[in-house]
Amino acid sequence: MASQSLAASVLLTSRLDTPAHRYNNVSASMFVGIQKVGARLIAVGERGLIAYSDDSGKKWTQAEVPVSSTLTSLYFTDEKNGWAVGHGGVILHSKNGGTTWEKQFDGNQANELILVQINQKLHSLKQAYEAADESEQEDLLLEIEDAEYALSDAEFDAEMGAANPFLGVWFENETHGYVVGAYGFFFATNNGGKNWEFIAGRMDNIDRYHLNAIQKIKGGALLIVGEAGALFSSNDMGETWETLYGPYQGSYFGIQNTKNQNEVLVYGLRGNVYKSTDDGQSWQKIETSVSTSLAGSALSDDGTITLVGFSGTILTSNDDGQSFNLNERVSLEAYTDVEVLTGNQLIVASENGITLQ
């Protein structure tokens, strides 16, 4: 078992040091995320693949990427500055609209940072315990036990290497942003990614549920969704977080705003979609008529919402997500993400490439 763990760690590290695999047919490769950035489309996928198109998806060019680990999500603040995240705890940055990328951070650095932070916290707690009176010591002892438990987890993660993937990324502007991922990974930057801070302690996620997506609700709170129905919101741009008690205990994979203020949809396993009109404080189940997992979404200029998922599922809503129609299936592919082009034409990312619908 130890030798298998070591081999996996070595493989993950090598992917962080090896440039992206070069593809002969870029548009037929596996993609996980896609975003419209001005007139350009940018998509991320397997083995460090990032590609861009300047002709509405007809022709794709592979970007220069310094890693070969699978990438899961991307976010651009403007037509030049963007970030992509993925397996191996990697964070990439582009300052030229996705043409070239540089690595800012990876899972090995994340593990080191977490270990330092937890050890510092544990040392401070033990010092406080020694100086406290008996009534205060009882509470501090519980905090020490929690910190020791967290340290044990962090030491295991460090032994495994860069094993935990980042799954979502969101930036307020060119300097201030967040990334979320597996096992409660949650990091922030205030200088455009030059430095990252581990901030999982800002939220109540002691079970280290996977955090799958982060997005700001239009005109409202910052929202994170994840495993086992995990929902967290922040009304101060991520400084403090409130645990929301949603109606579903399965995993959410994505967040989609409507055209209206303070409205948002969350979606995930088994075709589950829920809508909130009050910044996530209450939720309404939306019937979708499908039981396949939903993985990606988009909002068109006219307010049409599109959700895509496994088994070729494409759902559309023209009433701000109150109801959805199932489009006729043209394949049984696993659709992973979607963007809307002119005239509500869809461009869909999937396990088998990118296609116009």
C-alpha cells in the first residue's frame, strides 16, 4: 500500500512539472469547462489541455500550458486576466486572454502551507491553555483536539503528495479571488495569485466535504456548493461564511444565476435543481424530468438558462429557472459544460470534445 501511495505521489508531481500533452485534433479531446471571454471561447480539460477559439468554436488552438494534470474550471475577470484550476492542486494564470499560462500554485505548496498554519494554530492554543484558568481550559481543550485532528489529516495529505484537486475558481477582480476543491480545500489571494492563504477555518466544514463550485449571486452573496448538500454563503466577500441548510443532502456540482437580482440555481446529482430568490436563505425544488447528473450551465443575453449533464442531457428554461424543457438528445455523451453563442446557439463541452448544438 505504501509503495502504491508513493507511486501515485510521484505521478502527480511529474504531471505538475510536465507541459500539457499536445493534441492533433484539439476539439475532439475531453473538456471539462468552457467560458466565453469577450469574443473568444476558452476551454479546459484533460492532461493540461487549454484551447481557445476566435471564430465561435469552428477552429480551436491549443494554448501553451506548463502542466499535464487535468483541469476542471476557469474564470476570467476581463478579456486578458484569467485563472484555471485542476488536479494536483494546480492554479494557472493567464494575462493574455488564455493564449499562454503560468503556474502560480500547486498541491505540494498547498500541503506545506496547511501544515505550517495548523502547527502555528496548535502552538498558540497550547500556549493559551497553559495561561488560562480552569473554566477556560475546557473550551480550549476541545479546540486543541480539533486542531490535532486537522493536523493528522494534513500530515496524511502531505504524505500523499499533490493529490487533492481544485474544482472551482472565482475572482472579484484582478487581485482578489478564491479557489475551492476536494476535502475542504479553500484558498484565497489578495494579490492576483502571487500568494495564497488557506482559509478553510472561515467556514464550518469539519467533515471536509468537497467544495465543488463558487460563484457570486447577482446583486447578493458569495455562494459555495459541494458534497452532501454543503451550502455556504458570505455577505462580506468571503471574510466570514454562514452555513446554509438546504433541502437536499446529495452533491451539488454547479451554481447558475438568473437575470434577476438575488436569484440563483444550484444543481447536481440525479437531475436535482433548486432555486432561491433570497440569496440562498430558502430553496424551492425545480422539477427537471431527468435523473442524470447535471454538470454545467450558462445564461444567455435574453435570460434563457441552459443546464447540461450526463447522457446527452440539455435542459433549457425561459422563465428564470422555474421550469425546464428537455431538449431532444442527439447523443449519450457526458456533457460537462456549456456556453451560449449568438442567437442562443449552444456550444457544449464533453468527454468527446466540443460541439455546436
